[in-house]
Amino acid sequence: MTMTHNPLEEERYGNDSRLEPIQSDIPASDITREKNIWQLLKSSSVLPKSKFNLIATASFFSITVLYVIFSHESVIVLKQNSLNWAERGFSFSTGILGFLVAGLAIFTAVNDVRIFTSMSRVRHRSGLSYLKYNFLSLMYVFILYLGLAFTCFTFQVFGEDGGIGSALIAFAESVFSGFDALIAKSVIIRCSIVILYTLFFYCLMLLKTFIFDIYHLMMTNIRWNAEEENHWEE
């Protein structure tokens, strides 16, 4: 079976004939090569990233940096804003993760595993098998939302009044002479706002990409089955 150029990939790769998948014998062990989330994230690093998402996130990052630099809000107000958004981000990310996991589980359950097996034997121009190329694009979104949930949880634990963050700053103030707790709190809170806001925005952009990836995966599976039928008819 020979796969031709898939126009659905143009959103990621652009119109380039060199990116057509090529036939390749890939061992079955490649399917279970990744053993943990970090290896999944490393494997997904070869996937092309949406230029629109990167440019939009970079622009939002710049705006957020300007906000925290020139904002006249007090440290208390900025801290409360960051804690409020950390709470919202944790609830949002965990809720989205639940829907994503349920949706992917249903999708894989209703598809014929033989299609996935066939896809695992053809290498894509990205260097991954067609199976890995499609599923790792979904896993990347899962991992980023998990990272958002973890970041928001960490900010809440360290940022609450009398919490771990306050204890660490008080300890540093007692140990290091000349340590200014107010300046340290201001810098930490402003950096936290930049990290939290930017990560939240990028995850929202990934949600847009995830919708396309689901559509792409469905169309790829249908096309794969159609081309297999055409192959046997020939």
C-alpha cells in the first residue's frame, strides 16, 4: 500500500512534496518504545508546531511582561490575581483532561485495531511511524495540560499566606544579610504571573490544535481503510 500526499498535513508542514510518507519496515517494538511521560514528550518534540500558536503566544508573553513591569498594582493585588488564576487554571486543566481522556478512549475503542497496526508499519517524513505521528500530537496536548495543572497547583501551595513560599522567604531573610523580602516577593510574583498567564494562553491555543488533530486522525483512519480497500481491489 502506498500513501500519497495528505493535504490535511499542510496546516503543519505546508505544501511540500518532500513530506510525503515513505514505506519502511518498523519493528513492532517501536509501538511501546516510550516507557514514561518524559519519553513521550521527547518523542513528540520532532512534531512541527503551529506557527500561529507560537506567534500568538510570543505576542501574549510580551504583553504580559510589559504588564508586570509597568503595573502600578501592589504586590498584594498581584499575588491575589495570580492565586485566582492559578485556581481557575487548575480547575480548567483538570476538567479538560477528563474530557480529552474520555474522548480519546471512546475514539480508539470504536476503531479497528488493524488500521492502527498498519499505520505503525509506515514511516512518516517526521521520522515517526504514522501511528506515532498521529497519537503523539494528541499526547503532546495531554502532557501540556497536565503541566498546566501541576504549575497551578504548585503556585497555590507556595503562594498561599503563611505557606511554603512565605516560609522560604522568611528563612532566606534570616540567613542572608541584605536580603530584601519585599523585593524578592515582588520579583517572584511578577515572574509567576508571566509563567502562569503565558502557559494558560498556550494551552488554549493547543486546544484549537487538538480539535484539528482529532479531525486529522479520523480522516487519516478513514482514508487508510479506503486505500487498503482500493489496494486489494487492484
